[in-house]
Amino acid sequence: MRTPKSFVFLLPALSGALLLTPLIAIGGDALFPTIRTDLNPKDQKRVESVTRPTTDFSKPEPFETMSGGAATSRADVNGDAFSHFSANITFEEEGTFKLGNALFTKLWVSAPSSTQASDGLGPLFNARACQSCHLKDGRGHPPEGGADATSMFFRLARPARTDEEREAVSDYWKLNFPDAIYGEQLQDLAVSGLAAEGRVQISYQEIPVKLGDGEIVHLRKPSYSVADLGYGAMEGDVTLSPRIAPPMIGMGLIQAIHDADILGLADPGDKDGDGISGKPAMVRDHKTGELKLGRFGFKAQNASVRDQSSSAFAGDLGISTPDNPFDHGDCTKAEAACLAMPTGVQQRLGPVEAPDPVLPLVTFYSENLAVPARRDIGDKTVLKGKELFYQAGCTACHTPKFVTNRDASNKAQAFQLIWPYSDFLLHDMGEGLADGQPVGVATGSEWRTQPLWGIGLTETVNAHTFFLHDGRARNLTEAVLWHGGEAQKARDAFAALGRQDRSALLKFLESL
């Protein structure tokens, strides 16, 4: 079991080696404190006490029902369980949330259009609305049977090739480099008169896995390719990394976790020898260039909800915002027909297709989608499953709880005891889950620990149970069995359980 610790950050050198150098700002001051700066000594002790991992599994912990603290939604559990606003925002903020919701569900159209406040889609895109991918603010899925790929897409990237490019990655100015023709993301849709970039193709190989009690579980190993490339071949060293849309709940609370509490869980060199080497992702703020701690995205490539939102506007919708002002989305110089298409910029509304306050409203909405309350926390089987979850070592990465920053920008997220079950660090998950695509400091086999809150309501909200970054797992059992690398011991402990104990652990996860 890891406990918070102070450590020296490891920064990648240009050669790919590691420098034992404290991470400091240009001015010489520590950029990321390793102790909380928002608490007095008395409150610090209170926080340490309340977030200490439990050892008593005979009953629920205090406030365990309230996964999102005072912001938790206590609404009836149904298909809208992920779409409620934080319970503790003000009446005025409820209005702001509803305006953000209207923009989140808004269908954008191609330019020129008579609906001038809604045009500018694409010209190449993956969806016409944020809600198209995050259906009911929940989890996306791979294309299954006749389903389309709207909530799944391919990230495209190649590694650095020159000293200049390697330096840009080392200094955190670049995460990786796009394909020369198809850019950073494969867009499988296009406006009228323009060819789409290509079509996602997936094939699966069934792999039998024998569990400790003799039960056979079949995992499906995916292979990915692109059909019907519209503009020629991709570069030879470009990797395809599939992504399904993650659920939207609790993002503002994640943003409000103090940097020191996440960094205190990191152990890049595995100094304690437990086999867990959580690594923080350092990224640049999209607008200011300031170095920050990444915590959003499957590889923690974004530091804030606003950065995550502006990236989605640009890559998924092809809509420009003040933070990403390019009006042709992910079109590249090689896609001349795309660059020749009209844009949705209306000078009377501003210099971009989605001028303020569009991005701030969508950001506020995304920050305040409430985490649903836990269910069945006192059930004996759930408590047994919780104990097994701890015993298996799952909490080494899926950290159960935090107390958020007292100085959070929104009072609704400040000083809340929350239960996300994630450390928000990068971990090597082994060859089985590797996509081969480095993203900033994340290697091709490293992923951010995904928060587990709300995971048991996936089927209720989205009518499916596809998990992991690409939806290959068809249920929670398969999701656990795909864990490797730093999670191998925990995975093996789960696989060794008898049927009754495995069912208990799964019932615990379904209560989250």
C-alpha cells in the first residue's frame, strides 16, 4: 500500500535518459509543492486522517455514500443518472449549467448556414455535438454490429524525429507529432462535397483465460486499421490509438484535487519496491503555456476541464474557440480541399466559430455534472468485495478518496471529501493494453488510472458494459483481466479468487 511521500521529480533529458533534477520554475521557486499549501496544520491532520485507507470492512465508512461530497446527486437512479448538476451549486449557477447543457447538446451545422450562431462544423469531424459521443454524459462504445463509430475515434501520432522535435517534447511544448496528411485525429465524417479521411476498422481475436477455479473467460484482442483513406497513405511511423468517450461526471472535483495530494502518491522510480511506479504527467496550459499537472484524458494530456473541452471542440467537431482559434479544425496543409471550405466565423460575433461565452459555459457544465450517490454500501457482499479489492492491491492505483483544495475556484468543489478511486497518475499497464503511442511523458504502454466512480451505472445510463480506453472489455471481469504491467499482481489476485469472491468484488465495483 503506498502512502504519500516527498520525492524528487524525474525529468526526461533530450537523450531519453532521466535527470535527477527538482522540477522548478524559471524564477527558481518550486513549481509543484509536495505538501498542501491551502491547509493549516490542524486541517492537514484532519485531511490525512479522513483519507487514510480503511482497515475495517465490517461496516461502511463515514460519508461513503456521498462519492462527490456535498456535490453528490441523490436523484433517482435511471438513464439520466450522469446528467444532474452538482447538488451544492447556487440557483444562479443552475442557470449557467443549463445554458452549458444546451450548448453541449447543440447540433453544429456546416457553413455557410442561415443559423449563423451554429455553423462552422468541420469541415472534417467525428461528431456534430458533444452529446453525440458522450451520450447522456456517459461512456462511449466501439462500433458493434451495425453501430457507427461516433463515440470512438483514432488518435494519430508519430514520435519525434529530430533534435528540435525531441527538445520540444522534453520541454513539454509538444506531446507528439501529427501525421503529415491526416493530422492528430482520424475524422470519419465530412461536410457535403468533401471526402472523409477514412473509416475505423476493428477485428477481434478471442483469447481464452483460465481462472483459478477453472472457469474460462474469453478476452477479445483487437486489431485496428483504417479503410478508405481519402487523401493517400499515412506516414509509416504513425500509430493508431483508439479512444472511446469517457463519462463526464465529477470533472470539476478532479480538477479541485490539490496537486500535492496527487504528486504525493507518485513514485517514478518505485523506491518503495512495491512494483507500482505512478508517474505524474506534466503538460502545458493551452492558452497560457504554463506548466501544469495533467489529470484529464486517457494519458492525462490535459490539465484542466477547459483544455479538455477546447480540444474536443477542435478535434471532434472542427469548431474553433479562443483557445484553439484554427477555423478548419484538424485539416492539414496536405488537405487543400478541406482548407478551401468556408468557415463559420461571423465577425459580428467574434473571430472564432464558438466565441465566448460558449467555451466557458460548456466548461462550467462539464465541471458540474454530479457524481451519483453510492448504492448498497452496507450490503455484506459489497463490504466483502471492498475488502477483497483492497487485499488484491487495487487501491495502489485506484486511490479511494481525497479532500479537495480549500481554495478551489468554485466553492461547490472546495474542501469536499470525494471518492474517485484513482490516483490520476500514469502507470505502465503492460503489453496487452499498449497502444504504442507516446503522449508527452506517457509512453506507449502507460495510461492514467481511470476513476471508478459511477462505473456500476454504465449499463443503466448507456445500455452497454464496454470498458477500457477502446471498449474491448465487454464487462468488468474482462476489464480487470486485461490489466498487466504494474497492475499484474492485482489482476492475478483477482483471477485466483473463487467464483463467490470474484462475484463479491464485482458487486462492490457495481456499487460505485
